Amino acid sequence: MIPFINVRAQREAYLSEFKQAEQEVLDSGYFIGGPQVHALESELAEFTGAKHAITCGSGTDALTIALTALGLEPGDEVIVPDFTFIAPAECVMRMGGVPVFADINAETLQVSTESIEARISDKTRGIIAVNLFGQCAPYAEIKNIAKSHGLWLIEDSAQAFGATQNSTPACTFGDISITSFYPAKPLGCYGDGGALFTASDELAQKIRLIANHGSQTRYIHEICGMNSRLDAIQAAVLRVKLRHFKDELKMRRENARKYNEFFNAVPGITPQEIANGNTSTYAQYTVLADDRETFIKKLDKAGIPHCIHYPMPLHEQPCFANFLPDYNIASALYGPPGIINTLPPNIADKLLENANIHADRAAEKVVSLPMCAFTDVDEIIARLKKEM
């Protein structure tokens, strides 16, 4: 059986290191925070080149902490990609903000800078850019937009710790950048975990305060914060994995090269494009299938696991339905049977301004295949050749 992510093979490869690291934590008595967490934060900062790296309980917590540190208030609008996991929009909404969904680039699947620009209003306070599937969003343009409009920028690198853009590491592009250590991530622990990165001393201090119940001195709480701290045993696991991470990234990229070579010759299947200047972690290896149903049947017949990341754009999620009618109306009119084409041009053009066409299309076509440093891509391709 081919696993979607082969975490068992990874553990077996570094088993003696894991056992030693885990035993050290158990013997130390430091189970939350302590030397392992402090060492990991230093190593994360060194790996990325960030001035400050601060661990927390999860990637979703990291987003909430970042929004709190940047001063999000109820009613503030934040632009987020329409095609991604729910966490960025969910965190904005939970704090009383309004997520405003931007479309994506049809080939790279990263957020569209043109769509970001079109979504800015007098209520916009910031942008959350997501490094989807392991490569960086177009940060030169996004940072220019943010600067020209006086907006803050959060880089959501939950899927792209270890990626680069023009040789600059991910987790250094935002006013605050975040990542996740969820077990399925390229650098994952054995539970939940996350981290925030910033070059600002002031923001770093706020982040640490927020994540620790608003307290710098025990039982003195300067603000109402939250409890979001990394367990020491997770830090120990991550430190082992981090020692091997660059080698694993090379194996992931070699696996992606093999996939690309195969799928580039398969009609109707288009691999996600990696933008010029980007390297990817390939958190997922994702293709666009013109006939997804038929492709999935072939994967099933070949015994190859797969996943759809993501089956619908965020504007179609039920939790956002009450205050995003324009997105839903425009997308419905654009889709089959193409009612948009029957409307007067002035009305059609106005509706299409609100339609995230590429996000809608991506949700209809994407399929992710097995990908990690220990994935046997040669075996997967050999099976696919019998079915394609």
C-alpha cells in the first residue's frame, strides 16, 4: 500500500535520534517551553534568517496571534486568497473582522495581485498572503501594494517553510510570517505546533505576550492573551527533523521533477506551475485535471491515494454565506450553463468584478498525489503508465 505521506518511513530513518531526543525531554522535567523550545526557536531563526522566531501551539494559533499583534478590530477588512485552507479567513472572522476573498493565478494557484488591488477599500487593514502548496506568493508586488495603501502583511507559510523566492527564504516576507508544524507539513511534529517570525522587536514582544496569557511576569497579566505554547517533546522532534530537512527538500524536489516529467506528457493533466525565482517545498504535489472524475478513477484503479486540496473556494463555504452574496451570485452566473453570457454587458462586467473565476476553476480540477521525501514516485508512475 502506498501511503499519501510516509511518516512511518521517516521515523524509522531517524529512529535512534528521535528516541534520544524524546528521552531527554522526559528526563528533563521541562514539558512546555524550556531548553528544547528555546533551542528550536534559535534554529528556526537561523534557518530562515528571521530576527525573531517564536513558537506557539498551532499554525492557526499563529494566525490569530499575528492578527491580534497587528491590531485587527471588529469590522476591519482583511484580504485573503479565495483558494486555500480556511484558517486565514476563519481567524479573521473569529476576531470580528471581514475576510475579503481575492482570486488566484490560474497557473501558479497563488493569490492574484490584480485581484488584491481590486478588493482594497477604506475598511481594508491588511493582507494575508498564503504560500499555497509550498511555493511563495508574489511578494515583490504584494509588498508594494501593501506599502502604497498603508496595509500590514501577514505571510502564511504553513505549507512552505523551507521554500525560497529569489534566494530569500520563506517566513521573512511579512510584517509577521507564520508557519505550521502539523504532522503532514514538510516540517511536521507529532501533534500540533506553529511558529511566528518577524524582524520587529516590538511585534516580537507583543507576540510572546499574547501567546502566554498576556503575561511577562508570572500572575501579572498586561493584556488578555491566550495559551499557545509549544510542547517540549514536539520541539525535540522538530529539532531532529530540522537537521535532515535540507536533504528531505532535495528529495521532494526530485520527486516533483519525476512527476512533472511524466504528467507534462499526459493530455489533460497540468502540474501546478512554479513561478520564476521560486523553489517549492511541495507540501502537496498538485495537478489540474480537465476531467477530474476520470483521472481519480484511474488513480483508484492503480491503488494510488489522492486528495482534493481544496474542493471549493472559500466564498462557497457555508460559514461565509451570509455576508458574501456577490461572490456566490457572480460565480453561479459564470458557471454552467453560462448565464453570465446572456446578460447585458454592463451588468455582466459588474458581476464579473466580484467573480473569482480562477479559484472556482481550480476547485473543480485540483488533485494532490502522494508526496514526501520517502515517497516512491517511480512506483507510482509505473502504476499510472498502465492506466493512462
